[in-house]
Amino acid sequence: MPATLRAICADITTLSVDAIVNAANNTLLGGGGVDGAIHRAAGPELLAYCHTLNGCATGEAKITPGFRLPARHVIHTVGPVWRDGKHGEPALLAACYRHALKLAAQSGLETIAFPCISTGVYGYPPDLAAPCALRAVREELARLPSIREVIFCCFSEEERTRYESLCEIFLA
Ligand code: ADP
């Protein structure tokens, strides 16, 4: 059975999935946006655990427990800071999605929710980030049959509509 892809508009910290993905920074020691929300909801145990991880390179991913979150795990990845699109940003953004999915599959997880990585403080234009994310997920899922469901957890109705139409195009 191919994985289900869906787009929803929600606070990612409320989702009961095997893993939510965090758009973290290189230190993994917390920040604003979705990172701050995840740390607040997971509790101080998450920050303590992250202190043992030695940070994370841009485009890579690391896994932690979800602690007080309804999600069982958090997969932390670090998106690229947008400059002009000519500094490897698309490849790095795609790598975030691919590495997070790979890590989920290696950890035996089947359901995963992504925020719109890099499109907040890191400034990646949302209309460019969405097709890049969709393409990377679709390509990686072809190699990872154990993943059952991927949720694009958008934070605005506009973003959700964008992902929904792209899902239809990409899955047609
Ligand atoms: P980055 O530094 O990678 O740009 P941000 O956290 O600033 O990360 O933003 C990434 C995306 O996450 C943005 O689209 C933002 O609107 C969204 N976002 C912020 N808080 C949440 C949340 N609680 N749940 C889901 N998405 C969120």
C-alpha cells in the first residue's frame, strides 16, 4: 500500500503521530517558531536530551523521544536559511525531508508530520518550498515502503491549500 499524504492546518504539537518533525537550528537547543512550540509542549526533558546530541548539520536529522508531547518522537532537522536560491537551498531543504523520513523508517516509525521547514524565520519562499518538499517526500517514500502516512502540518489555511493542490498534482 502506498503511503497516504495529506495536508492539514494545525499546531504540530497537538498531533498523535509516531514522529513530528522539528524545524530546529544547528545547536538543537531551542529557538522560536515551531521549535519553541515543540520545546514548550515537550517539557524541559527535551532540551536536556538535546544537550547530549552535539547539534545537527543543515540538511541532516536527529531523533529524540517526544516526552510530554502526544507524538512518540521528535525528528529534529535543520533547514537552510534562504539567501537567493543559488546557495544550495533547494538541495538542503530536500535533504531535510529525505533524512527525516529515512530516520523515521530506520526507527520503525510509520506515521510522521512535517511543518513547512525553513519558511518562517529562515525566509524560504513558501511557494518554492512546497514543491521542493513534495518532490523530496515522494521520491524518498518510493524507497521506504514501511512509512504509512505523511502529514504536511501547515500553519495557515493558505499554506494548507497550496499543499493540498500540490498533493493532487504530484499523486496524479
Ligand atoms: P524556520 O526557522 O525553519 O523558518 P520557523 O519555526 O520560523 O522555522 O517556521 C517554520 C514554519 O513553521 C512556518 O511556516 C511557521 O508558520 C510554522 N509554525 C510555527 N509554529 C508552528 C506550530 N506550532 N505548528 C506547525 N507549524 C508551525
